[in-house]
Amino acid sequence: MDVTLVKNLCSAGTSPAEAIWWLYAFGQHAHARGSVASAASQCAEQYAMFLKASIMRKVFFRAHVILVVAALLVSSGSAQSQDNRGQTTAAGTQNSKPSGISRWLEIPSLSINARYRFIQTTEGVTTTSHLQYRDSVVARFKFDEKGRYSLNAGMHTGTTFISGWDASGWGRGGQGITNHYLKQLYFSAKPIKGLELQYGGFSLLRGESTEATTYDNDGYIVGQRVSLKRPKDFFFDEISVTYAYLGDSTKPNLNKRFSRLKKSNYHQFLLSKKISPRATVSADYTFQSGIETLRQAVTFNVPELRLIDRLRFENYQRVDVLPAYGFFLYGERRIFDRATVGGGYASIDRNYSVLNTDRFQLNADKFQKGSRLYLMGSYDVHPCVTVSAYWLPAVANDYALANQQHFQLVVSYDLAKALGMWEPFKPPK
């Protein structure tokens, strides 16, 4: 073994074990080809590709670790500062005034996530077994102190309509990528209480339904929306009308979709009402590229039950093109104030996604089409950190599925909650 060559490889960013492996590979190529020059060329090409991917993985992994550590310090430091402020108040001294950054800027959502995902087809072929990461930030710039007029933006990972995740490069199912896209950017106006007007690129409304029977949580549209939330005057808690364009499944960057503001292939009329302290219902009519769909959902809060304390039933009816019906029934229970367990059953018709113009998937990638069980569990290991697991095995389907087995293990860090504890982001008194 050439120790000098090992040291040179290590200095280029390779671990000792990796360096030894590449020297072994060089020897194997040389023996097989009978030519040192040919073996060197082959190994150099493979090593260059490996090193590039390895460096990118290490850079992004270390950047995310630094971000998590910094956020933990911020949250722990903010907790300490809150204790100090309480002690100071008790002593009768005056508190220092907050900086008032939130007068102009709010961060409703800021998180970093990692997940292991496993997918197996009906034929038993494992198509995905890899590690992914997700970065997401939603910010709101307020033109006035009360935030009646604002510019809202969302920057996320994910390269398609149904994807908010990027492959890390570890495992089977895709090379490592590092893209971040501006997926939402819209102007919001609230000229009177209970009325909001939106224009630009934003997310979809679902009411009490979820991404199982509607559209993936990472989906996007461009257009305009009017929402009315004045239940004392109009009975319903929310009345929303959306005219937009839904498409461009492989163009998450809003800069490439702004031209769609001139077009409209998606219309939605949504109603929502809290009918009692325990139950909320919603219903909507959606027109998408010539396809008409009705959706209804109800959520019950039933803490007295022993097995579950929350129950949701949602369903849809496609009424014109290949009429079909689908539903999702789900219940969950909170345990020991930190853990949540849940389960359910979903049945999505086989033509749910293939009818749209681009023939891309619409609902959540965990569900897609077919009948399947839904099992989940989550645990809050820290006020800002949650570990979750999802298993969705398909059952009783008479056609092949690309995701017969679907499993996810997710770790999420809520940076927005940590920043909410931080003095500069507290609203001015």
C-alpha cells in the first residue's frame, strides 16, 4: 500500500477508508485491463464524480448541522433571557424594549427536515431507499403596522409539484441535489376586517380535507383569490373563491410561472363552518382543466373516547370525466403530551391523477392511487424537534402500484418556533 498516495487522497477531502478503497479499485482495474494508464484514467474519472458528490454532501450536511446548533442556542438562550426578564420585572426594574423587527417582518414558517424514505412496487422491486432533506421558509413583509397589506414569499426545496424534498445523494433513488426555489410570492390586501384579497403565486386551499384526497401539500398555483371570514354576517366561517393556473409540474420556480397569471384552468369555491365546539365541516367545488370534482370533509374532536381524541373523514366525487369516488378516514390520539399515534384507511381511484393535462400526480406521494392503510406516530423530543414515522401499505388492489409499500422516518426542526422565542422577533409592545 502506498502510504503517500493515501495521504494525498485524504488531503483532497477523502477519509482514510475511502482512500484505501480507491487504491484497491485502481489495482483491480489495472489487473483487469492489463494497463496501468487505462486503470488510472478509469479510476480518475470515477473518483472525480465521487469527490464532487461527496464534497457537496459534506458541505450541505455541515451547513444544516451548524444551522440546527445555532437554532438550539437561540432557543435555549431565549428561554434564559425570558427567565432573566421575569426576574428583572419582579425586582421592579424596567424591561428593555424589543427591537421591533416583527413590525416589518414576520416568519410564520421556518424549518429544516431530514427523512429516510422507502418505496417498493407491487412486483417487490425497491425503487427508493434513501435519505432526503427539506428546507422551508415562509416570510411576510408588512407595509403597515397592522399587516393589512403585505408581500408574502415562500422558499422551498423540491423540484416538482408534489416534492418539497431534495435527495441528499445517500442511498438508492436519485443523485444528490441542492436546489432551492421561490415557489410562492403574492400580494395580500385586507382592506376591511374579514376580507382578504391575494394575487400572485400561492398554495392551494383544502378546508378540512388533506393532501390525501386533494393536492399535495407542496403543490402550487398562480392566480387570484378572495377569502371572506365574517361568520356573524355570512354564516360560514370561510368563503373562498380562487381563479388560478395549476400546472407546470416540473417548474417549481415561480419566475418561470408568472406568465401563467394570464391564464386560468383552475377554479375553486370553498365553504367552511365550525358547526359546534367539537366539529368543523368544509365543502368545495373544483374545476381543473375541464374536470369537475366535489369534496366534503368533517373533523371531530372527541377527547372522551379512549382510542382516539380526533377523527377526520374526507371524500371526493369526480362528477363528469370518468366519474369516481374516493375517501380517507383517519383517527389519532395524543399520548403523554408529547406523542401522537394515528391510523386510517384511504381509497383513491386509479384515474385520480392521470386525467389532468400534464398527466402528473396531484395528491400526496404517500397515497397516490389505490387502497391502503395509513399508520403514523410522532414524538416531540424538544419543543422545536419532532420525530415522525409513516407506513402506508397498499391492500386489496387488482392493479399494479408503484408504491405498494411506502415508509418514511422524518426528523423536523421548527426554527420559526425558536425564533419566536427570540427577543428581536417579538412584536413591539
